[in-house]
Amino acid sequence: MRRANSYRAIMSVAVVVPVMCWGLRSVSAAASQSTATTTVQAPLMVEPPKVDFGVVAPGTKHPAHFVLRNVGSSPLTIERAQPSCKCTDISDIAGKVIAPGGTLELSASLLVPKSPGDKDAKVMITIAGYPGMVLATMVADVTQPVRAAPAFVDALKDKQEGVVHLSSIDGKPFKVTGAGGRAPLFVGFDPAKDAARATYDIRWRLADIATGPLPQWWVIDTDRADCAQIPLRIRHDSTGSRFDLERAVRFWFPPESIVLAGVVKAGTPVALSTTIEHLNPAAQGRVTAPTWGDVSALTVPGNQGTARLISATKRSGDFVDIAFEFTPAAGRFGAFYVPVMIETPTGKGPVFVAVTVTP
């Protein structure tokens, strides 16, 4: 049986957030004199400073509650509270005043991605009169029923190969049926001789993943119905900001560029969904192209299948949720990584459907 792959990649925008536990105030002498700096801590405590949700399922939402405590002798005014990413919702506390010894509750919720890996988000709180910020942090270990460690392909710094360890959380044996559209390269295991087990080591090699541009994801296939596909992001210079250079020009990108379709019979449509997010760094996020999210069509290049747009629904926070139907091409069996082009008046861009097609 022949297995094929179609590889392209798209990269979402990364945001670097300065990590500070307390606001800092500086006092400088005149330029002609020596400079002295005095540090003053904002007397605000966050309880707890970090909420750890532990192991969570992909695509789930988790609430958190923080208490902001004024441990000083003067009232504190919340100037601003800003989440570090749009995956986080928070209660509106801007303008609230906390009396000395008083408290204020901050509610937040974290929507974790559909792909595995560590996820963290911060709420950055600024206090009037205190430069800097106070942080409330949320972290989660996004894990499928089969855990991958690491939950990515680490191909940075010219690394050409590596090993990913797989283990079922419930300890039940399973089979690894493919890796990147090829037969898995097992380490210390022979599928022709050894019985199925609950743990495996799978080797990846860049030369086997692609002969041309690298995809953004490397997908491992298993025989578990609850974990048919394990998407691992490929960390490589070429899968970073150099990919999908048109995203800023068309004013949108998919926050999660892979859609897991699972096991599908050839010629059978499957209902899927994805999301695109507004992007306009040149205008600091302002919408300058109002039609950016008017999705008009979805197409599949080549003869790899078809996609039919069902709906495109705008929601708050500069997102458009897209429901569509994907049908694998008849007569092609195996594991595929298929680009689906989303079209709006401002341009086209891909998301990728990972699918295993059976007769």
C-alpha cells in the first residue's frame, strides 16, 4: 500500500511577555550626576500566584479564581488587567480600588489547544502609580489518552533526528500504525515479533519527514479509537515565521493549523471545524480590512479530496469559527496531511487535515 503526504506549513504569531512578580518604581538623578535607583514593590499579592490545572484533555476550558490582596497602607487602583493570549477570558477589574488590607476577586478561564503540550497563560495586572506589572498565572499539561514526550519534534539547531516516547495514560496496550504517513521507526520493538504494549519509542528523521519544505506537524497514528492521531509540532527554523508570510497581508491566521479527522472511509465526508483569528500587527490589532473574516470558499489543491463550507460564524475577540465537510479522494488509502485553503476577500491561507483513509 502506498502512503503519500502533502506538506505545507503555517505559523501563528508568538507573543513574548515580560515576567515580573512586582511592579518597580525608579528614581533617577539628573543626567549630569551619578544615577541612583530605588526599587519600590507594589503592595499587591496574588493568591495563589499560579493555578496548575494538571493533566487536561485537548480543547477543554478551565476556570480559575485569584484573590488580589492589598498588603499596603494606601488604596490601590487597578489600572489594567490584560491576558497574555486570546485563549484566556477574565473578569473586568479595571478601575477597581482595593482598600488597605482588602481583597478583590479575579475570575479567569483558560481554553487549552486541541494539540498536546504544555500550555501557560498570564493575566498582567498594572497598578496606578507603580510601573511594571503583577502576574496571575495559569498552566496546564494538555494530554491525549496516549501521552507523547516530548510533545513536539525538536529539530532546532540542525538536529536531524530524535526519539519520541509514547505511553498510554490508562496503561492499556495499543499499536502504533504510522508516523508521518510512513511505517513507524521503532526503537527496541519489533512489530513482527513483539506483542502490543503500553509504551513505545518512535524515532523521527527529518530526511524521512519531507524531502522539501517541512510541514508544521508530524502526525503519529495509533489503533486507539480515542486517540487515532497524535499531532506533534515540528520545531525548526523553517517552520517558524518564514512560513505563511502572507498572513499579515490578508489579516488573519489559524491559531491551530491542524484539524484531526481520524479514520475515514474513502469517499465518505466527515464534518470538521477550525478557526481563523484576526491579525494586524502594523495597526496594533485594529481592524483596517473589515472583510477579513468573510469566508467565501474552501478548496483542496490537487486530487487529495474536496472541502465544502458549511458555515462561518464571527464571534467576539476577532475570531471566525468555520464548519466544513471534508471528503477524502476515492482510491487513495493511508495516512495523509492535506492542505485545505480558506478563502476570504483579503486572501487565501491553509489549514491542514490529518486523516487516515481506509477502504
